[in-house]
Amino acid sequence: MTTKMKVLVTGGSGIVGHYVIDELYKLGHEVVNADKFR
């Protein structure tokens, strides 16, 4: 059984961050992206 978590990802607009966010969503976690995208 997996515990659902609320996760803050910094730099989620980059390649690695985007991958991490996708995987966390697939696992059912709530994800918040904090990035200084220009």
C-alpha cells in the first residue's frame, strides 16, 4: 500500500523535473511545481 503525499518539486519545468512530476502523478501523489520559468 502506497501512502499518498503532497510533494513540492522545484525546477519542475526542466527535463529532469518534468520526468519526476510525471512519475509522481502516476503514483497518485499530489504535485506542486515551483519554478522561475522565463
